[in-house]
Amino acid sequence: MSSTMDLRYEALQRLGFEGTTSDMLLQYWRSQGGVGEHINDVWFSALGVLGRTEATLTDRWYAYLASLGYEGHVWDAEFLYWSNL
């Protein structure tokens, strides 16, 4: 069974991003409208562009995943998110 980290890396490569996982995540969240210098800032702002208004990154991420129909623990939902990209 693949890990979330493996699935995320493979999904980002399929989407055409290059570099380390951190580099690709920064590119991915910027492509979703995120701004900032640090990955968490870019991720947080991208989720805001995608309609999430929760106060913390974790809450925004969980709510975003739930809005896409992913249920359960955030780790399980994230696994499915990257599996389906």
C-alpha cells in the first residue's frame, strides 16, 4: 500500500510539477491562487481562494477536504485527495 507521501509526490509529478515534494507543494498551492513565501502561508491563502474561511490551516484543510466529499480523519481524507488527483 502506498503512503500519503508517496501518493502526493506522484500526483504532483503527474500534474507537471518538479523538484522536491516541498517545492512541488509550493508550486501546486500557488497554482491554486495561494500567495506568500512559506508553504503554510501559500497553502492557507490558496484554501481561502478556494472558499475556506476557517481560522487555522488545519481547519481549512479539513473543511476543504470535507467539501470535496472526503470523510473521516484528516489523514484518511488527505490520502484519498492525493489518490484522486
